[in-house]
Amino acid sequence: MTQISKRQLDKATEGRIYNIFIEAIAETKNAADVQSLLIDFFTYTERIMLPKRLCIAYLLLKGYDHRAIISYLNVSFTTINRVSTALKTGGTGYTLLLTRLQKRERVDATLKQIEEGIISMLASFGGKSHLWRNLRNEQRKRAYEERTPF
């Protein structure tokens, strides 16, 4: 469990250290840099729990109920309530990240719909060729298997 020293820093020093930390995070340019930073800064438990909290926020915004989230992520009701409260009382960090992820998700969903439409159209015109029909059936099977919250 994370602990803070009883010997506190003065507010100015604490603020400067925090700003340096924020600037270090802002300097990360790619996923590999972020991963290295997270491995160095956070414990194994923190690296598990922080993404879970983001996923909880995502699922809450998608309308999943608390019991479903508990079963998907193996988290406590208290953790879900903590994230839910953060979302209701501001949650600007969660909202910022999730808005960006949802935009990317919408683009991916649109491209997937276009692909499905093209394959379905080709399958209907395929005549004796089973190639396009098989491809369409394979695509439907994959889509069914991918139906999970994440």
C-alpha cells in the first residue's frame, strides 16, 4: 500500500516536484516510452489497478451496471463507487481520455461497417463463387467472438 512520509515538504517544493513529474509524462512520445515510465514509477499492483479504474469509468459511461463491472474486472463495489463519484464530481481526466478513446472507437466502427458492407455486397453478387460468402461468414463469426466489453 502506498504511503506518504510523515515529514512533509513545503507546498512550493511539492508543487515544483509535481510540475516536473507532469512535464516528464508530457514528454513521452510513444507507447513504449509510456510503458517504460509506468514500469519505473508504479508498482505491479498500481499498474493493474490504474487501468482497471479507467475501464470502470469506460463501462460506467457505456451504461453497464455495477454488478456486471464487478464480474468483468474483479473489482470491489467500493472501487466502482469511487470512480463513479469522480465522474459525477468532475472526472475531467477520465472524461478527456475516454472521449479520445471513443472517437477512435467510432472511427474503427465506421471503417468496420464499410468493410462489412463491401463484403456483403460482393457476397450477394458472387454467383457460384463461395469465396465472398465464406469471407462474410468468417467476418460474422469474428464479430460474434469479439463481442466483449473490451
